[in-house]
Amino acid sequence: MITVVGMDGSALSTQAEAALAAATLVVGARRHLTAAGALAPALATRGAQQTPGRPRGAEVIVLAELAPGLDALARHEGDAVLLASGDPGFFGIVRVLRERGLDAVVLPAVSSVALAFARAGLAWDDAMVVSAHGRDPRPAVNVCRAHPKVAVLTGPGCGPAEVGAALEGWDRRLVVAEDLGGEDERLTECSPAGATRRTWADPNVVLVLAGSPGPGKVLNADERQVHHEQRRPRAAAGTGGPAGAGAGWLAGGHRAPGGWALPEEEFDSRDAVMTKGEVRALALARLGPGPGMLVWDVGAGSGSVGIECARFGAAVIAVERDAMRCARVRGNATRHGVDVRIVPGDAPQALARLPDPDAAFVGGGGPEVVAAVAARQPARIVVALAAVERASLAGAALAAAGYATDGALVQAARFAPLPGGAHRLAAINPVFLVWGWLPGTTEGTGPGEHAGAGDHAGAGDHAGAGDHAGAGDDFGAGNHAGHAHPGTGHGGPR
Ligand SMILES: C[S@@+](CC[C@H](N)C(=O)[O-])C[C@H]1O[C@@H](n2cnc3c(N)ncnc32)[C@H](O)[C@@H]1O
């Protein structure tokens, strides 16, 4: 029988001590073996004098690499103990054991994530927990960009400094918890930039919280008051779930949105440049936003597309040249309880220093904008265009950058009330959506799996798009009171 014993710096439980005493094989990292007393010189030799309660004559394997230790556990015929950190069932060794078909009794200690939040004096049932250990850190970092309370399990190549560097430009503070439960335990609150300027002791866990930090500070138990419950509580972003359930009934910081392709009334867009709900529905489907993704909304206007992506859990950067509209994006994001980074400025120049996106929506900007976005090779790009001639050019620009492309003319007519309870149809302006996906990069219900909507985009090398109300890529033009039945101009999708 294998017993997995979690360790968090506190004394081992009686059950764990008994498992160790009975074990004929003990496997673990050096620091765990030392803490458990299994590496005392007397113990490494079979049959030598034992500390009471420690394994008599047990074989001890110091884990440098996982595979040999797991092989030894699989071969071993007596009782074995595997020492691991914290709760081994939470981002830990239990998954690996199960994948190898090995059964185990698990004796958990407190997870490093729980300890970090406890030391910081914060509740964490609303936190997201991500691992950057031994994997591409981009999804983990994107979760930190999107959510106000995230714990990052760090690893080689993605420690506090790397997490801090990736959060440059986002309003975040880091709480770095080093050597939790150990003699050198330390909690430090710092800015993302501050995290890049120093070296950190392993092992560590990073809490990434919304809001800017106070002055750099090493925390101890007496200084916990410098932490406040998140300064900008997440509002209604995750409205999925039973009505009135509120927070605190389901762990984790992200819910599926309660709805999408929201009516235009859900966004402040005084100058009528908003992408209509029906168009947004298809655009969102092709973008496939979700946790771990970074989405660019280029030519964001009211921010409706980016904000809806953020409601799905993606990190979002909204690029918008018009300062008033930037302010509106901020207001709309706040209204929907999501965190959207707003980059004021003209694309493509404004795109140059941004982190690469996983998906991008181009709602404004000329041919050079589509080309510049495609050059960054997000897996999925959706371009919205009002002008007939420009649709094929957008498709060609995507194809030239290596994308498989498709597109559709989205044409909807909404119910508009007539006297006596009847309805007529009020058309909204047709809009071309042209989308591209990188072959081999689609996942789940990504754009590569769509059901053949519309015609293929034709040749050409750019997608043109104006940006002003009433023309060009102002897809909202003509859909307002002047074209709709009086009093129904802004009726959104039901
Ligand atoms: C049709 S609107 C986008 C509507 C938006 N998707 C929404 O739902 O509100 C186009 C927007 O792109 C912006 N824009 C156009 N060209 C741009 C460029 N090169 N760089 C940045 N923003 C641009 C315009 O200011 C305008 O707000």
C-alpha cells in the first residue's frame, strides 16, 4: 500500500507517523525527507538504529526526478510512503499516481494555496488557482490578467519575477509567499514591476490581486492589516448560476456568463458605433473566449465585444483611438464587473508592445490593422466590416498570413411592435464577419469546427474599415431610431 503524506511544516499526524513507521520504502524530495526525519544518517542504512516512530530499515529514495521514484513505488511490494507538499490531491502527485494506475491512501496537509491566503488573511473561495509549474505559463498569466484574485503555483521559468513581468500594464498587486511552513517563511507584497527586480526563494506561491500595492513590504503576522479584501470586488461578471445565489456557494472565481450577445442597452455607446447583438453572437462564437485566453478588441468602440469576452473569463485588451470611447469602455467594463485593460491609441502602432493575443476581434481600423493583428498569429481572428468591397480583402489578408478563412453576411431583422399586438420586422444593417483560424490550433468548439456559414472570402491584401459614426465600419449606423419603428430603435435580442 502506498500512503501519500502531505507536509506543510507542521507536525505529522499520528496516522502519518504510523505509516512512516510501517513503511519499507520512503520516497520524497530531500526537504520533505529531512523534515520527516527519514534522511537521518542512521535511517538511510537498512537495519540501522532508528528514531522511534521512524521507518526501521526502510529504503529511502531522494526524488530528483519523478519517474524513477514512481517506478520504485510501482515495483515495491511492501508498504511505502510518498512524501509530498501540502495537499497532494490539489495540483499534486495524486493525479500522477492515478494516471500510472497506482492506488494510494492520501493524508493531506494544508495546501500551499490555502496557507498563502491564510497568511495574507484573505478568504479564497472566490479565488482562481492556476499552475504554471512545468507548463506554458501563458494561460496562467492570462487568468491573472482577467481575474481579481488568483493564486499561481509557480515553477522553474515561471516564478514571481516572470509573473510580474507578464502583468506589466495591468492594475495588479502581488503577494509572494516564500517557503511557507518553513524556517524562512516570508510574505511580500509588491507591484508587478517590483517582483521583477529581485530574486525569490523557492518554493513559493504568488497571489495576484486586483488593485495597486502599498509600499513594498515584508509581511508577518503583525502586519496583515496591510491586506484588505480585494479593493475592487468583482461585480456581476459571473451571473451564471441560480438566481440570487450570490457569492460564496461555489468555489472558484469564474462562472459562465448568465447570457451573451447582450442587448445594446447593456452598453453605453452614445455615438452609435456598437456591434449589434446578433453580430456579436457570431463573433463571440468564432472567437471562442474563455479562461486562460488573451483577446484583443481592436477598435473597441463601446467595448461590447471585449467585455463579452471578459464575461467568458478571457483577459482582454481593448484598443481604441478615441479618448471618449476609451472612457466609455471603462465605464461599460465596470458596469459588467470585468477587468478590461484599455490601451488608448491608434492601431497598428498601439499594438506593438502588447502581449500576443490568443484571439482578436477587429472592429475598427484599416487594412494595415488586420495585417498587423494577423502578424501576431492569434489562433482566431474575427473582422467585422460594413463595406462590401472590404470583406474579401479582409479574408485575403488573413489568408496571406497563413489563416484558413471563412465568413458570413449577418443580416437580422428584429420584431418591432405594431398596434394591436402585431409585429413588423425592423432590419438592422447587414455586416460582414470574416474570420480566420490557424490550421491545427483550434480547440473545442473553435472556429475550425464551424458549420460552413457563408462564402469564402476572396482575394485582396487588406481589409479596409473606416471608423466614424455613420459610415465605414460603424456597423451601428442606420440601426437607430431613423430606421427602426419609432420607439423601438434599440430593441436588443431577446
Ligand atoms: C464600429 S466601431 C467598433 C464597435 C465596437 N465593436 C462596439 O461594439 O462598440 C469602430 C471603432 O474603431 C475605432 N478605430 C478605428 N480605427 C482605429 C485604429 N486604427 N486604432 C484604434 N481604434 C480605431 C473607432 O474609433 C471606433 O470606435
